Amino acid sequence: MLHKTKGIVFRYTRYGETSIIVNIFTELFGLQSYIVNSVRSKSGKNKIAIYQPLTLLDLVVYHKENAGILRIKEATCAYPYHHLQSDPTKACIGMFINEVLNKTVKEQSHAGELCNFIFHSLIQLDTLDQPENFHLIFLIKLSKFLGFGPFAKAELGALMLNKEEERVLDVLLESEYETITKVRNDQRRNLLDAFLRFYSNHIDAMGTIKSVQVLREVLS
């Protein structure tokens, strides 16, 4: 049966000579895998651009419960990014967010709410003038959708935050993406480390977020 749904591309892998398997988090069905044929052929070279990580899509998909790999009938870009891919800071934050999403988002429950949250968060990242704290606020907000948020100050305090960093945390817990909060680079690094330890305490086999080092260098 065909369904219209929004979706966010999480990742894709090559399949065969010209096809891909793309993992998309959809508004209706949560995380799904779709096979897309011929997008790596010469004639389909331009089509693969729409399946790059974090692309926001409007989809018409075939859906069958308990099917392993499904098919897409139509896919169009729902929001073309203006700055996310060209601005070095935003591109790096986007890479970090994509890695976090791939490691943490597994369940299908509350798919609509989570999909809309990610959708609107990425649009705001694209349009923000000062995105330096975006990833911290994103992690705070995402934890609520993953079932272990909001962050508990006492638990984060036990993860080696000093008093000054705890005061910054108080502000971030109440902040929106557009809130301008003065955070030093060392505080931002320590808060991010604490947030990731907090995530690791709640998500089995989360592993290392490889893009963290690049993010630190870009934001330093």
C-alpha cells in the first residue's frame, strides 16, 4: 500500500553495481530501509544527491509490516538547505548530529513527534546566525524523545562538571536554538563530554562518536 510521509535520510550503503540501500527515519513508520535502483549509474548520477545524509524528504512509499527492505515510489526534497552544507561550522555540527542519530534512534514509537523534531531542528540549524551551541541544545532536546530526558542536573553533575559549567547548564536546559548564551570553548567541550557520557549511560553499545574531534577543532 502507498503512503505519503516525511522523512530524514540517516545514511545509505552501496548495493550491487548501481543501487543503494537507504535508511530513512519516516514520520509514519519510524526508521525504514529502502532499496533504490540505478542511482549510481551514469543516467542516475544526479538522483543520488537526494539521498545524502540529513536530506529532508517528502516521500511516497510502499509499506508492508515486517518487510525488511521496502521501495520508494516518489522522493522530493522537502527543504533545500541554504547554509548547512556550505558553512563549515554548520556542516560539522550536521555531521555530528547525523552520527548521533544513527547511533541512538532505533525505536519506531512516537515516530511522528521525533521526525518532526528532527525536521524542524535541521531547518533551524540551517538558518541560525550563531549555531555554536546548537549541538548541546539538540542533545538536551533529543534525550526527551529517546525516553531518558530531560537531563538530570544531579546525574550530569556527577559526570565531572564544575560549578561554573553547572550554571551554564542551567541556562542551556531552558534555552531554545535561537537563544544567545555565552559559553567558553572549554566549557562547551566539557559539557559535550558530559552529555555524551550521559547518553552512553542510557544507550547500550552507543560507542564512540568519531566526529567529536572534528567538531571540537571547528568550534575552538
